[in-house]
Amino acid sequence: MSDSKSVNVIVKGTVQGVFFRKWTVEAAQKLNLQGWVRNLEDGSVEAVFSGPTSAVDNMIEQCHSGPSAAKVSSVDVSNWNNEIPQGFEKR
């Protein structure tokens, strides 16, 4: 499918302790994306999004702001070629 893609996203800033993972799960499910989200030890959040290109791009754009309590300083995106679970999960 040429109209789909999978990406790995690292979101930095004040993104832990502000329900960023919960917000990500809800937003990704609304867009019918597959993948996961988790906190990293350095205080950032990592996620993998897979699905229609337009939905993945929409989710990446939403990550630049996140939930209301978040203060995002950067969003780094790279291609993801590894396994992706069915559904979207918080790890």
C-alpha cells in the first residue's frame, strides 16, 4: 500500500506526568492508527504510528502540541520498519 506509512516519533519537552501517553492513545485510536507509545528514561515520549499517510501526518502534527498541560520543545520523526502490534497500546 503506497498510501500508508509507519514512523517512530520522539517528543521532547514537558511530556511526562501530563497524561501525554493517555492523550496519544486516544488521538491515535480516533485516527485508526496502529502502534504504541511509551515514556523514555530521559523524560521524553516515544511513539510508533502506522496507518494511512494522511492520518499519520495528522497525528505527527498533533504531537507538536499534545495535551493541554504538555510543553513540547521538539518532535523528531523517522521511518519505522519494525513490527507493529494490532491496535494502539500504551507501554
